[in-house]
Amino acid sequence: MTGFAYLAALVVVIGCMALIDARWRLVFWRAPLAAGATIAIGLVFFLLWDAAGIVSGVFFRGTSAIVTGIELAPELPLEEPVFLAFLCYLTLVLVLGAERILEARERRSAHAAGREDRS
């Protein structure tokens, strides 16, 4: 079972991000098709990047007791595309969450400035 620890951790963390996403409607709960397309494009980009690194000998799988040991291609473990999808999803949640926070700060500032003008 320890061979699935990393994959299980990735799935749990993705689930937690989905809860954050659902609560504040940041990514998939805001625009599901655009979110899916963006994550898919990012995933393909990073898999191509990995393939280039594997072919050039820069990237290699290595060994660990916490991974499944299942390879989708030589030196490309099962966990890699899951991690890359997590990375893309995390980036979207962080960027759109930061955007939401900055917009809220601007609204509060504008509201406070409006109250000061009336005084």
C-alpha cells in the first residue's frame, strides 16, 4: 500500500483544491470548459517538456517506496501526469484567487473613499 502513498496524496490534495474551488467558484465552478481546456493544454505542454527531458537524459524516474512503480512510458511514472495536472490546477486556483482578493480590496478601498468624500 505504501507504493500508492504519493498518488493518494496527490488525489487528496486535488480534492481539497476542488473544495476551495467550489467554495469560491474560482476555476471549474466558474468556467468548467475553459478550466478543463487550460489544464489540458498545460498538461500537454509539461508532458512534452518531460519527454524532451527524458530523451535528453536530464529527467529519470528514480526509485522510491511511496510511488506505484507503474510507468506510462520509459522514465514516465503514473504519478507524473497527475502531479502536472495538480500543478496546473493549483496555478489557476492561486491566480484566480489572488485576482478575487485584489478585486475585493479595490471595492473596499473605493467604498471607504466614497464614505470619506461624503464627510
